[in-house]
Amino acid sequence: YVMYTVGFLLSNVMPTLTVDGFGKAGLSDTSSWLLTSVIVAGLSSGAILFTGLSIREPSSEQTKPLSKFSLKTLAADYWQVLKLRPLRLLIFAVIAYLTANTLIVADRMYVFTFQMGYSGTFISMIMLLFGLLGIVLAIPMMKLAKRFDKRSMLFVCLGLGGCALAAMRFIGVSSLPALIFLMCVFAVASTAYWQLMPAAFYDICEVDEYENHVKRAGTITSTLPMAEAIASAVGMQVLGFWLQFKGFTSGATIQSPSALAAIFDCFTFVPGILLVVAALIMLRFPITKQRFETIKRALNDSV
């Protein structure tokens, strides 16, 4: 998660700073962006490589040869794992959260620019603050997750974050402290999701093994990026359609009141409701910490 946040900072903060710097050094806009892209790509690749090389998973088991690929078998596996109610609930929660996340991430530049009137450099500083906050929250979030179960943590963080976002629609965000508060609230929900939701998918692997007596970790965990792709696409389409419907003019420095209201709705109220929906779904998620430990003991006893 820390290295993911490093990549986030590189891609969101560095371009504005480096392009301006290269421009002042005498490079053209094209050359400035090209050089910035090379730097960001190189550093991001290094972060990904470092993360991959740092993974250690000691195992005493011998590697089993891969079975022959069969589309029919793959489809049957997906059909069977999707019958698991906990997995379906997680997929719905992922779609709700990531649709909200896509709306906020894609819409915040409009809010910073048109609603708040901030410059590109100042926006980069806000992005930097948000990224650093995610790193700071990562460690206490993991410690709390060990004390409480993932379901409770996700319910509380997503639920409170959603209520706060929706409330800010009516309270208003007219000052920098209010905006920082809003971003901090979202940072808590975002950190909880990225830290705990993937781990919750791995918990389903034990449930599947307990109920169906097979190990299909790859099939189960692959449903997460599928749900993420669907949610990201839906979020972007919803944002684009709604802003266009409300009269948003691309390239204009001043937007109409209806467009500004739509921008603010997609930054606060709509994602807030989606986060509350995700929290309520997690409340119905049946795999508590105690039940998961019971399943693990049953699996160990059966070996």
C-alpha cells in the first residue's frame, strides 16, 4: 500500500512541478511533458519492481505442475465460486466503493479548479498531503484490523466516511480547512478499503475450501480486479454524462451554476451515498474474525 501511494504521488504531484521546472529551464511544453513522462514511468516501474522483489512467501510444499487450461473448467469454477454469498457481497461492496472512488478522484480536479479556484501548484500540494496521509494511516489501520475484524473496520470507516461526505454537500466546502477535513475523511475510508478489502477476498478462499473442498484462490481473487474494472468504467461514464447533462463546458474557465452544483454533488453527496451502501453491504458480510478462525481450525483438523 505504501508503494502504491508512492506511485500515486508520482503520477499526481510530480507532473505539475516538473513540467513548470523544465519550462523555466527553457524546454518546450512537448519536451517538458515527454521528459516528465520518462521520469514518472521510470520511478513507477522501480516502485513496482521493488514491491515484487520484496514479497517473501516461504513454503515447504513442492510446486505442483499447472493443469491443462480448459475454458469449460474455468467457467465452471467461476460459476461455482460466484454461488458463495460472501463473495457476491464483497463484489457488490467493491463496485459501490470504487464507483464512489472514481467519482471523487476524477471530479476533484474540477472542484479544486472551478469550485475553489486553486492553482495547479497548490493542487499538487493538496494531492501530496492526501498521499502522505494514506501512508500515515496505513500502519494504525493494520493494527486496528488485527484487534477488530475486517468486516467491522470496513463498516465503520466506509459508513462514517460516506455520512461525512454526504453531509458536506449541505454544509458546504468554502474554505481550505473544510476541504482538508473532507479529504481526510475520504483518506480514512480509502485506506481501510485498500488495506482490508483485498484481504477479505483471500478469506473467501478458506470458505470455498471448507464448503467445496477445493483450492481456487486464483479464481476467487481474480473477481476483485474484474469488479474494479466495472466500477471504474461505470464511475467515469456516470460523471461524464451527469456533467454534460448539467451544462459543463470542456475547456471553459468559468462554468454555469448548474455545472458547478453537479461537480460538487459528484464530489460529496453521490459518492457519500455509495460509501454508505458499501458499508451496509459489509454489515451483512458473514465472515467475522471469530467465524474465520473457526473455519481455519476446521481445515487444519481435516488435514
